[in-house]
Amino acid sequence: MTTAPAQRSVRLINPNSDSRATERMLVAARAAAPAWLRIEASTTAASPRLIVDDAGSALATEAVINDANRTKDHGDGVILSAFVDPGIDHMRKHLSVPVVGIGESSMREAAAIGRFAVLMTTPGLIDCVRRYATALGLADRMVAIPGTTEDPQTLMADADRLVAALDELIRRTVRDDGAEAVVVGGGPLADAARTLAPTSPVPLIEPVPAAVRRLVAALSQDGVA
């Protein structure tokens, strides 16, 4: 039987440079955290405002690694809050605390339910997400990566249109692809994911809370993710 540890403090890192998105992620993370877990957040200033393609992911990876190397105190754990988990391998290799990413956490949670789809508002990252799922051994469970077609930053600036676009993708992938669970692919989509979850026809996995749950499990067992 595992017991909850004493008060712990962890850091949520937004590998995008949008501080407003960081605030939304932090709200979602804290809402999913138990009372003994304190979560603070930081924004990776040298990254793109929004990671939209492989080039942006590479820049974010470099920025996350540089920030990690400069930061002496990472607390008791780290959450990487961009869907392709930039820099996660480096951080796991060099830090002595658990490091979880919202991409891995949410896809593993969805795969445990059944065949799953990942919704993307950044079509330029679809191939990157597919490669990541393959690297995690989840390719056989992922049935589709449907994406919106509008400019990502324009769409994400309009909350109502964003929710409507994602809702359409959810229903389409359940109907056409047989998805048994759906992941909303992105930390900056935390508010939209929370809005859509109650009406989704299948379990909707919110990446930020999924990462919190994975980190809580690691800390509760005094293990590493």
C-alpha cells in the first residue's frame, strides 16, 4: 500500500514562450493536484511563442535544456507542458527527480483505455507526434491524428471557434476512425480540453492533468516516471 508523501513542490515548464498559456496550464495542473503537491510554473523565454513545427520543436528543446542546465533547484519533480515533450530525454538523464511530459502522459493514459486519436491545432507537428507515439511503443493504439486547418495562433485566439473546431474533430474521429479515447494535443489547449470533456462521446484526455496524475504516481511511490 502506498501512502501520500509529505508536502512536495514541483515545477511546470511551458516550452512555449507564451506566458498567458503558462497561466492557463498552471490553473489546470493545480486543479488536478492533491493537497500535498504544490505546483509552480515557468515559461521558456527563448522558445517560439507557439511550437507549430519540427523547427520550433528543435528550438524549444534547446531552450528547455539550456534553462534546465542553468536552474539549480528543480524541486521534487518536473512537468514539461508542450505536447512533443521537448527536452525530456535530456532532463531525465541529468536530473535526479521525476520528469513527466504531457504528450507521453496523455497518450499512455489514452492507450490504456483503447484505440485513441490525438487532436492537433498545429498540423506542422503531426508527423512529429506520430514519430513520438512510435518511439513510445503506442503506434498500434493510435488510429488518427486529425488536425484543424486554420492558422493555429488565429484559431487559438478565439476560444469559441477553437472549442467548436475541436468538438467537430472529436466526433469525426470517433465516427470515422473508431477512436475509443481522444487526446487534446497541446498544453495551450488546456481550457478548451476542460470545456469539451463533459460532452465528449468517448473519454477525453486532458494532457496537463494526465501529466499531474503521472507525476503524483511517481512521487507517491518515490519512483521515477
